[in-house]
Amino acid sequence: MKRSIQIAWPREMDADIAVIGSGAGGAVVAKELAELGYNVVIIEEGRYFTREDFNLNPLESILKMYRQAGQSLAIGTPLFLLPLGCTVGGTTTINSGTCLRMPRRVLKRWQLSYGLTDIDETEMDLLYKAVEEFLFVKRADPETAGKNAQIFLEAAQKMGLSGGWLPRNAKDCEGFGVCAFGCPSDAKQSMNVSYIPAALAAGATLLSRCRAERIIINKDGCATGVSAIALDPSPAEIKIHARIVVLAAGAIYSPYLLLKQKICNSSGQVGRNLHIHPCVSTIAELDRRLDNPKGIPQSSYIDEFAADDIMLEGGTMPPGIHAMNLPLSGRKHRLHMNSYPYTGIFGGMISETGSGGTVTVSPLLKDRPLVRYRFRGADLNKAKFAVSLMAQIWFAAGARKVYTPIAGFSEITGARQLADLERARLKPSDFDALTAYHPMGTCRMGADAKYSVVKSSCESWDVERLYIVDGSIIPTSLGVNPQLTIMALAMRAAGIIDERLQGEARRKLNKPEGRGQT
């Protein structure tokens, strides 16, 4: 099994497929094509961590596996913390393992608004099933979920709200409560545990601690490889020559690479149309123990208002991380942390409609993009409603007080303050620094080259043989965690690439010798 080449880096390599990135898109493409017999090279900037490296120390994991030590930001009012993985497996290594399919209404919008009529529901169902089977996706086990998830879900259902247990890619989960910091039991089938090992077993080569710098393009406008920098043990340039290049660096770094090189942007859409899922959280103090972080951090959900772009999903944190996210200081902070075992946490995820952002290259930033995001319009009201709804559920569960990220309502103790919150007209600045997840849309897919970056096949309109397969191609906000959809689209793209290469091989085989020669 060929893994990282870190002692004697070759200056040049040949491959059928060069894949930039090892997350939800790149890992799936690599595995599918390697198993079909293609020579695949995976280029990954981060290190390859295994369960022996996951020691239940969240702060250490953040420093090792998150970009910018977990401080990646989307600049705007408010600031959004945008956690991104920099490790083999990408952000799948540090997410909560939630595997939700794209809502049918979203696919219909893709077909009607973006001309993606050849991506149909039947095909997507087959792709989803294949990925779910490979990742052992199943609903969270209530016995392992933890009291936080159980208490919140029970209270919501007593209020008549729709909800349930989230499907997850976690096989035999033991509920350590640290999914976002690397699974110490390998239960979570993130790419570093599932697709990447399968790709390596099929003959793929993984270059970890190797950063792609430039896509090599010949005079005919075709991608022919990748120029990269091997980072360990000392920087060295390496060129991977390939028949096909797959860019899968994510919705922030894929457009950044293209913008730096000034390619694939005849539409002007590279780096634009950034969608994220802004998240608001509520923290409740109860009289009964919830024993966080024991259990599954994200295991239950409330989808009563999913059609209104509001999805509630659990999100517990270990005490050290919880302490840094509190809207409290001094004595109040100390008293709350003393009651941490009695603390409930739940999050609300917004599918934005009026908000949006960009990814650009700034001369002020070295080796990283500038991400801007404007939170505005109806999305402010969605966030306010999500906070109010979660507070009502927590009070129904017996909470004494609920902390929120909204100025003037940071501590809610009853119905009167909830009524005041409902009447309040909020501005973006009324929200404290928020978190956001699931960046999408910055190299969006579409049927018209004037308004999109890639075709429905995931191939770039501008550079032949360059495919983009990650969250950047998703043209709209999904309203659900996108990793399963990224994997399904990556599996689809792998099939398209295989058909192309097989067709080229057949044409070459059938071409009469001597044609065109004198």
C-alpha cells in the first residue's frame, strides 16, 4: 500500500489522475478510479493522522488538524468562524459525521434554475445508496446519543415538533463526544478511515504534506498535471504529469488556487456565490445532569421548519472548547463552568437566501484567501427565530436560563424576554461572532458557461481535462450537511472520467496504423 512519500521526494511523477485534496470529493474520486485500475496520485497539504494521534485533547487536535489553528474567518458583520480541516480526509476528519441527503426541492431548483436536468433524482438515489453502504450510514443510536440530545428531542416532540435521530457515518460509535477533533476509535468513517485507505489498497499514491501550487496547462488549453511543493522534511518542487486533473481542495481553497493562477474564470464566477450555513447556538442551564460531552455531539435534529430554511441539530462541546465559546466573563463565566455537567447545548443552522460572500486573493495575506460574507435580510429573522425556538424547547425541557448570541438577549430566563425577542428588529451587529460551516458555491456547476464554472460533468468550461469535485460546485445552499452530496457527485464524476478515458483508449486502439503519415 503506497502512502506518503516524505523522505526522498521524486522531482517528477506520472499518473493517469492527479487529485488535489483528500476530503469528501477527492477521496471518493481517488478510490473509485484507483479500483478501476488507473494510476492515481493524491496531493494533500495536511498530515495523515490516525487513531493513535487522537488523544481526546481538543486543543491539541485543533492546532494539528484545523487550518489556521481553527481561526479561519469570514470577514463581515458579524464575524463568522469557519472551521476547515487541513489533514488527510479534509474536514470530514473533524466534522460530526452527519450524512443527510439533499432535499428533493433543492435538486428541483438545480434543474429549473441552473439547467442541471441531467442530474436526476433516480441517479442521485443510486449514488447516495452506494456511498451510504460503503460508509455504514445509519441513524444515531439513542443509547449512545447522550442525555443532551435525548432531553432536547423529547421536549421538542412533546411540543408537537418534527424531529428524530440523524443518520451518521459512524460504525459502532462509542460516544466519546469528540467527533470534531478526530475519532479515537475509528468508528466515524471519515475519509482518512474509509475512502483513502481503500484508494491506497487499490494502488493509489498519497503525497501528504504536499501543497498544490499550480495546475499545468498545455498550449491547447488542457490540464496535463500539477506543480506542487513537498513541505517535509524540507521544501522541494515536484511535478505530477497526468491525463486528468481533479481539483478537490474545498469551496475556499479551490477558487483560491484558480484565482491565483488566473484560470477557469471566463464567467467571472470563480470565488463568487459563497454559501455557508450560518449557525446560532443556545446554551441552557438545567437542574438535572446532562453529563456532556459524553455521547454523540450531533445526533438529534428538529426539522419542523426545514422548508423555511431552519434546521436544528445538536452540537455539544468538551468543557475546554465550551468555555471559550461562552458569552460570559468573570464571575458569571466561572459559575456557569462549575455547572457544566448540568448544561445543555443545541444549534440552529440557517440555509441563507439573502446573504452571501466571496473568496478573493489579497496581497496582504500570504498563502491563504480573503473570505468575506454579508449576513443580512430575511436570514437575520431566520436566525432570530431559530434562537427563540431553541430557547422555548429548552424551557420545555426544564431549563432555568438560556444563553444566546444576540446582544440584549444574551441571557433569557422566561416568556417575557422571549416575547421581547420576537418583537425585536435585529441588525447584523446584534449578533456576536458566530460560527458557520459547509462552504459551497464558489466554482458553481451549471448548464451555461456565462454563469457557471463547471459543467454538470464537473469538468471546467475553460480548461479541458480539469474537473472540480468538492463543495465549491454546489450551486445553492443545501440546508443540510453537504458531505454526502459531495461524495455522491464525486462518485458520479469518477464514472464520467472513466467513460472518457475508456473511450479515448478504444479510439486509439481502433485507429489504423499509418493514418496521416507520408
